[in-house]
Amino acid sequence: MKQHLAKKEERRAYLLLVLPAVLLYFAVIAFPMVFSIGMSVSDYSGGQIFGGSVPINYVGFSNYTRMWKDQYFWISLKNNVYIVLISIFGQIPLGFVLAYALHRNQVRRKGFFQTVIYLPSVISSVIVGILWQTIFSPYGPFTELMQYFKPGWENTLLSNPRTAMLPVLLVMLWFYTGTYFIIFLANLQKIDQEVIEAAKIDGASEWQSLRYVILPALSGVIVTSSILAISGSLKSFDLIFGMTAGNPARRTSVLALYMYDTAFRGAPKYPLANAISTFMVAFSFLLIIITKLVEKRFGGREE
């Protein structure tokens, strides 16, 4: 009887501890997500404040059809795909290589390089965007540097729709690599060094130790970093807003910026903006599922 009462009290304590987090989750994440999906299939136009109708009517998937027919949606989606690719195949590998080089004592002054590599990650992204906008401007330091080697060179990187995305991708590679560098450096220090030394004694080279010992031990970290990269890439807004604001001609726009412009610039189009946000969530889930499947097929098992 006492044991039964003890389990009941324990279960009640667990529920009381979990309840605030569950309520907060439903209030901040679950309810807004369901509300956004409902809004995306309606004709809500802001109510009387914005001159719209009071009743909200169901319009089916017309907002999604409208989104798919908009050329700026495809431009934004393409740019988001570029950012996802530069994140997964640029930031994560570069962060790992830098972390591995410092962990294996391939460079001197480790503390200095750790600070230099991670420092961009602690700066406000809006400040970083404005800073690099100044650097890549037609009268900025980058233009003067290029004109030093090639007199008369005109800087059209940010004003040319075909090249405007290149500086943005370069800045994102520089800005976010430090985050994955710290993640990999911390997890490399968790690997038992005796296992690596034993592999070396058995005749394994540096590359073989990396491939057959270290990378399998970090498979879970790589997947987690990939998920963070995907989710962060799809919600990219502040850095691009500070650097280009989607210009020129919205050729550097991403889905988050496209959603912002749809909802808050000009006449409000809340249903279309919610359709875009719903697509972003679905697209993010799709990429995460693909990442998990790839890890399950080719990845190792983290010990």
C-alpha cells in the first residue's frame, strides 16, 4: 500500500514538473502552428483595422496555388536551397576541419584561433549584415582592394542580380562556421584518446583513424549539426535583411524575408504569408527526414 502511494506521489510530481513546459509548448509552438495552418486556408485580410471583412471564409488551397505561381517564391526557395547547401557542405565540414586541426595540435596558439574562429558567432547578425554591406559596397574596402590589383574594376556584386547572392553565401559561411567549430571541438574532446592511440599502434594512419574511429563516433553530432543547419538556413532573415533586404529586385530574398514582405509590406496578405510559413515547416521536416535516412544508411553509431 505504501509502495503504491509512493508511486502515485512520484507520478504526480512528474506531472507537476512537466505541466508548465507542456503548457508553454502548446501556447508558444503548437497553437500558433495550428492557427497558422488554419489561417493559410482562409481569406482573412486583417479585419476592420485594415479595411478587410470581419467573417473569415474557407478558401481551400488557393493561397498555396497563388504562392506556387509567384516567381518570387521560387527565387526565395532557390536561395534557401543555396543556403542549406552552403550550410551542410560548407559550414559543417569547415567547422569540423578547423576543430580537428586544433584538437590534434596541428597549429600553435590554440586559444587564439578558437577565439578568432568563434568570435563572429557572438556578434549581432544585423550588425554583421550592415558591416559586410559596407565592405562589399561600390566604395567599400573590397572595391579598393580589387582596384589595387585591377585598376578601373567596377564592383557590381550586390547590384547585379546574377551575383548578388554570392557575397551573402560567403558571409554566411564565415559567420556560422564558428558555431559548428565549437560543437565539434567539444565532442572531439569527449572521444577516448586511448582508442585513437590503440588504432595508431595497430598501424592505422591519421586518415584511417579519422575515417574508422573519429567520424563514426561523431555520427550523431554530425546529424544534429545538419538538423541545426537546415532549420537555421530556412529561417534566415536578420543577416540578409541587414545586408541586402532582399535586393536587388528581390533576387537575394529567402522564404522568411518573402513571408515578411507578404505580410507586412504594402497591403497585408496574411493567409498567403501563413501558407509560406506552413510550407517552410513542411520543407524543413522533409529535409530533416532525408538527413536521418542518409545517416541511417551511411552513418556510424555514436558510442
